[in-house]
Amino acid sequence: MSSIREECGVFGVISEKPANVAGICYYGLYALQHRGQESCGIVVNDDGLFVSRKDLGLVSEVFSGNAVSSLPQGTMAVAHTRYGTTGGTSRSNCQPIEVNHQKGHMAIAHNGNLSNAAELRSALELSGAIFHTSSDTESIAYIVTKERLRAPSIEEALSRAMDILDGAYSLVMMSPQKLICARDPYGFRPLCYGRTKDGMYVAASESCALTAVGAEFIRDVEPGEILIFSKDGIVSRREHCNQKKKTLCIFEYIYFARPDSIIDGRSVHAARVAAGKILAQKDPADADIVIGVPDSGLDAALGYSRESGIPYGIGLIKNKYIGRTFIALGDRFDQVKIKLSAVEEVIKDKNIVLIDDSIVRGTTSGRIVSLLRETGAKAIHMRISSPPFLYPCYYGTDIDSRENLIACHHSVSEIAGMIGADSLGFLPDEALKELSGNTFYCSACFDGRYPTKVPEGTGKNQFEQRLSEKNLNT
């Protein structure tokens, strides 16, 4: 229900002998569906032959019927579920991206945004590269391929490419003989790996996907680390480690990740409960009940309830069976009405603390508040488990224009009036370290302190871009 869009999800598996690796990817993608619902894909390595299926839609739509069983058995596979913060919604942008070059084949799945994407793409185009997508993942594929033509191995090519790439990228790559994982030196986006009982190694954006396929979590891939899985075992290359200050995106804990995931040693559920606890301390309210906006507001609401002593209740129900087809049809008001419904028994004649993860433009928040009013709420005190958005993000979060950020133009009390709440409170900036468990995180969208060079002239405005895409499709 938030105006913030999810990240992408990456997944990979390698087996000593041919197995149903496509099926494993299928379950892994299901567990990562929350990170992207525009498109998905799987590429299977069948004895050096790459066979793929990619398309627009949810995992259940793209891999319906016998789509998974039609993919061959193999020793490796990579998979991806996408929400694109760079590049439009089209089949050409579906991942994993496959490349055939003079030294073999490669498939690559990417989570994150390059902060120097425009600069890299311009240089590649001037050198003769012809792009087939509008995604910055293709720039990564071009650079790795270019380096591979001169390097002795795919992992060396990737290491050299990392000297050129800047920004956020968690990668799962596949060559005919190797499965490779890499995380950018800042560690903006999560990546981890584990092992199944029958000896398969699995890599994924979140630990919840390892659990879904029966793999035991081993550890997170470290910022700057390259992990190579092959028949010879696992090799870790660390030449890019400890080159930058670790800056995991704090919004992974606030919204992106699933609450049952563990990221860099910190439980996502615990982080959100901590946010709610802090909100209760900093912004108490006289209320009868605490409710959360599904799904990412629920854990913070629980934390607020525990700290304040105000009972916790389920006051909003989310319809979990609406896919992208519906989203593309109705207007925004209809979507809110259909996606959420209020429980009258819980809401009517109550003073309510309403917890959500963020406010971007205020449109969705206003409609949720209105829904609660229509159901009979006496008072609504809204609390947000993140600070106000004040700056664009260049690392994968769909926040591109200050013009569309309500907190850039209005005070907290003004926003409360605009959305119809009796009061409003945001998580303080200084509380973010309690969510991550340390001070190593990126919060540039809240405070403007960017860990990389800020790109110039990107011309990006996702809100206007998506409105244009909607108009073209109707």
C-alpha cells in the first residue's frame, strides 16, 4: 500500500549433479516476490546450454501450468524478480540478462541501482555498444563481458568491472562452469548464501528465500566480496572488501525485506518492533488501540503497543490476491478501497494509533485515514516508522524528485491536516541506528548524506514516468 516500490530479488543455485534447479528457483522467487512484482525469470544451465523463461507478471503468472517443468534439469540456475527503479516496464527489461560472447555464455541478475549508470551507458554507446534494454543491469553485463575478453576468468573480469561500477549492486551471475555472487563495496543491498541438506549451494537476496528451499543459512556475502561456486568448491575474493564504509540501505529494515529475514546479523522483525517502541517513547498518544498498515506496519505497531501498553489489534485487512493485472486497470482510489478493508468491530468509536512505514506524497495515507473515518474511528494518531523523505535516492529506492515529496514542502502538523489525521509523528533520524543495530547504514533519502558521488542530470522522475507509462498503456 505504500508509494515506495520494492527492490528486486536475486536467486541462484548450484548442484554437483543435474537436478531440478528450476523448481528450486521457482520456490526461491516465491519467497522473494515482495521485492518485485513487475517481471521475473529463470535461466537454467543444462551442461553449458542456457535455457530460460522470462516475462512480465508475478511468479505465479509467468510460471503457471507446466512452465517450470518444461525447463530442463541442470547443475546451475539464476533467477530474478523485478521492480524496476531504472528502466521501464517492458519484456526487454526482464532478467536475468543473458550474454553470448567470444569466450562463452553468461547470465546475470542484479538488485540495486548504479549511481554512475548514465555516465557508463554514454561511454559504452560511444564505444559502439548497442543497448536492448533501458536497465542499468545491461551496462554491468557489457562491462563484465568487455573485461572477460581480456581476463583469464569470469571472476577476474567481474573484479575488474567492480573498479568501474559505482553505487548499489548485489549480483548473482552464471557462466557454463561457475555460479558467482558479488556485493558492492558499500553493501547497499543484501545478499546471503546457504546450503541444502543434499549439498546444493543457494544464494539469495534474503535469508527467507533460503528457508523456503530448505537451505541452511551460512552467512551474508560481505560488502565488496566475490564468491565463486564451482565443482572445485567455494572461493572468496576480497580485494574490494573494506574499501568503503559499509552503508546498507536502512529501508531494507523499514520496508523492503520480509520480517522473517535476517540481514547482516539483524532480524528485520526485531528492527521494526524497535522502531515502534521508539515511536511510542518519542510520540505517545492517548488511544484505545494500535493498528498497523499491512504488511510492513504490523511489526512496528506491535512494538508501539508493547511499549505504550495500548492494546494491539488487527484493524486493516489486506487483500493478498490482487496481482499486477488489477493494478494496471483501476484508478488509485479504487485500488486502496479494494486492497484494504477496515474491521469495524476493531475501529468503530475508537481512538486509534495507526502505524505505517512511510509517507511519500501523502495520497495513500490520506485515503487510509479516510477509510478509518468512514468505519467510525473517533480519532486517528498516525505514526511513521521512518523519518520524513527529503532527498532523492540513487541506489534503488523509488524516490527521485523532491517536488513530489510532501515533507519537502510542508511541516509535520501541515501534513497531518492534509491527510486528515489528528496527529502525526515520524521516527527521529537519530533512532535509525537502533533499527540496524549499528551506525553502518545509508539514510541519504532522509538526511542527504550520500555515500557516493551524486549523479548529475539524470532527468529521472519516477512518478511522472509511471504516469506516462500508464497513459500509453490505456
